[in-house]
Amino acid sequence: MLWTLVLLLIGLFIIVLLYSTRTRQKNEPPLDKGSIPWLGHALEFGKDAAKFLARMKEKHGDIFTVCVAGHYVTVLLDPKSFDAVINDTEFLDFTRNRNQLLKRIFSLQLPSVKPAAERTWMKRHFQGHGLSKLSSSMNIHLQSLLLSDHRDCGPSKWRQEGLFSLCYSLLFRAGYLTLFESTDNAAAVYKEFRKFDNLLTKVARSSLNRGESKTANSSRERLWELLSQGRLSGRSETGSWQQSYHHFLQEQGVDAEMQTRALLLQLWTTQCNAGPAAFWLLGFLLTHPEAMEAVRSEVGHLISQDTHRQHPPTDLLEAHSTPVLDSVLSETLRLTAAVMISREVVQDKTLHMANGQEYHLRQGDRVCLFPFLSPQMDPEIHQDPQLFKYDRFLNEDITVKDKFYKDEKILKYYTLPWGAGGNICSGKDFAVQTVKQFVFLLLTHLDIETCDPDDKLPPVNPSRYGFGMLQPDGDLQVRYRLKEPLYEI
Ligand code: HEM
């Protein structure tokens, strides 16, 4: 007992010593250790990373180093200098941090899987021919789920539901049916997944209490079980994405247990963003009548061009450009996609900023970009950045606007919802098509409105900054019914 206490005290002493001895060296970014030894700014960071980093930016400028739970993280918020981090694969590494998270969140270790091989495999499925196959399958599932969810109520009957639940549930189940093997447990997987997803940020930060930890563990095990049901029962669909993924993992020497665990990672990666993105997009449309009118007019124009109703919506969306809907999607993602691009410094590095300044980064530290704050919410790049402006990404001649400036210089990175570099979203094209299909389907199949015309979108859940698409704290109640006839815009 005494020895344990002595060892604990020595450990604590070493930590405090290490913490307090770090000082800012010549050419290093401003250092902010926070007031709590070792923990540093961890609590503030975990509670609301956007608010915390905005405060640090105000205090230190576009680059600074903060202490977060024993790690020193250099945060770079100048989009003109992002390439110095994104393109560096020699001094910076993203795999170690990612592997630690995979172990903590999914109990998953894949040491034999080569990241480059995995990316190539992903690209094969989410681009070219693979992409059109997945997109048309997704569209069929979305349409049939939308109609079957309404089978028991007549066309003129209004239903009331939270918009977030409506979007997440439909997109998740359709996505699951498109990619995974079991076809009869989509609703059960969705229900269990939401439990797991609600605790995910706490699992990642190791901040679960005992009860939450029990829930997260049992939910994870239940999901592993559900995801392997199709395979075990022999009812799996041949040629499915999941089957191909199993083959890929087998080739990479991954054992059966880790294969099952990897499925949960892929379920999360492929399903956790599209539903929330569709929610925010429709939420903005429903609370901004001028935006809704512009999108309805564009969709109506597409339909009127297809006088004999010969084409499924996917084809219509692929065959015609939809700059207004594209702008609404870009604006939605600018306001609600909040990835954190993180790298580990594996060798001491000199970071060259676009303004000519140079900073020394220490081996063992982390570097982090948080594009949500800049460029996405930077008032010098996007005027009134807190406001939703449906035409922000439209030129006057209704073409896509892709030129944005800071300090009179054109920007390469003016919004970064998909991440960047080695781990940029492999499913970007599929995700864009999916969200557009979904909005198209909802607007052509449903009359939908907020329950109260004065209703506003709920605020974001601040604990989700850094984990891809933000989620709302609460929901937006909507009422909807099937259109009679369909396609009446
Ligand atoms: C609006 C929807 C989506 C957004 C905003 C989004 C965003 C992202 C981001 C930011 C990353 C990088 C994460 C990181 O840095 O660790 C990522 C990775 C990934 N996303 Fe998406 N995503 C979306 C939808 C999808 C969909 C629908 C799929 C596929 C069905 C998909 C497949 C992937 C894959 C496979 C990766 C991992 C890439 C890698 O590590 O090599 N995403 N996504």
C-alpha cells in the first residue's frame, strides 16, 4: 500500500516536472499550457473545441501550441499555409494517432493492413463504375424505404417527427442495405448504432463514466453480432460491398474476429455523416423560405424536362447540373462539417508559413488543422460567416462559385468538409450524390414543413467538433405527408 502511494507520488512528480519544464524555444509557436498540470486545456477542448480554439486564435493568432491531456498540439489556422501540413508525409504521420483511436473506439487493431492498399480498395468501390452501381442501389433503397414507411397511412395523412431522426434513420438504413450483407436487420442495427454513436466522442476522449462505459461496450458487442448475422446465416448477398471488404481483409492477413470489428468501423465511417448532413441541409431550407423556393424551382425545372417520367431521379441529377442545390450543399457543409485534421510530428520539422515566417515543430508533438474555424467561419473569406446564405457558392450567372480570397490572394482551401491529404473522404462523390438524391426524393415525394413557422434550427452539440459532421442538440419538429400525385413540386 505504502509502495503504491510512493510510486503514485513519484509518477505525479515526474508528470508535473515534465509539464512545468516545457518552455517556448526560439522559433517555436506561442505556447499555452493552461492552468492544470498535464491536463492543460483538455476539459475546455473536449467541451467545445470551436469556442476554445477561437479564444486561442484571438489570443495568439494563426498558429499556437496548446497542452491537451499530456500532448502538445500545434494548431495551424491559416488556410494559406495548410499545404505545409497536408502534403508532408515525411515529417508528419497520420496513421499512429488514427490507430490509437481505432483501438480505443472500436477495439480494433489492423497492423497488417497497408493504408495505401485500403485506400485503393475504397476508391475502386466509390469511384467510376463502382460508384454508379452503389448510387443506383442507394436510390432504390431510399425510395422503397420512404414509401414503405408510409404504407400504413394514407397519402393525405400528416405525420409529425423530428427532422434529424427522419433523415438519419432513412439514410442510415438505405446506406446499410446498399453496402452491407444482412437485409433484414437494418432497423435493429440503426437503433443500436445511434446508442453507440451518442457515446462515441466520450469513448474517443476516454471520458465515459462507469454506466456509459457499460452501455458503450455492450452496444459495440451487439453491433458486431448484428453485422456478422448475414454472413453466419448464409443469407449474405453475393457481390456485396461487405463481401468484397471481407476478401480484402483476408488478403491483408486479418483474422476473422478483427474482420468483424472492422465492419463496425466501416459502418461508422460510411453512415455517420450523410444523415446529419441531409438534416442540416433540409433544416436550412425549411427555415429559409427564399432558399427553399430557389431549390424547388431548380428541381421543378429538372422534372419538367423529363416529360414522360422516363428517368429515375439519379439519372436526372446526373444528367443535369444543379448549381443551386450544389451551392446549398456547400453552404450547409461550410456551417456544419467540422473535421480535425491531425498529424504526429515524427521528426523535428520547420513549418514554412505562407507569409514567410518559419516555426520549429518538435518531434512527438501533434499538428492540427481545424478548417471549421478557418477557412469555413473566417469573416475575411466568407462575409457574415454565421449566416446561412444559400447562394454563397453561386456566381451571378448561376454557375458554381469557386473563387474565394483572403488578403486579396485566391485561396486553394476555402472550405474543407471532406478532410484533405492522405485521409480525405474516399466516399465524397457517393456522399454528394446520396444527399442530393435524398433531398430530391423528399421534395418530390413529400409535403414537408416545420410544425411551427417560427421554429428555428436547434444549436449544434458542441462536443462533436472534430468528429466530422456536427449533430444538433435537440431536433426540429416537422410534419409531412406523401404527395398526391408524386413529383408535384
Ligand atoms: C456529407 C457526408 C460526408 C462527409 C462530410 C464526410 C467527411 C469525411 C471526412 C472529413 C473524412 C476524413 C476523416 C479523418 O480525417 O479521419 C472521411 C473519411 C472517409 N469517408 Fe467520408 N464523409 C461523408 C460521407 C461519406 C460516405 C457516404 C462514405 C461512404 C459510403 C464515406 C466514406 C469515407 C471513407 C471510406 C473514409 C476513410 C478514408 C481513409 O481514411 O482513407 N464518407 N469522410
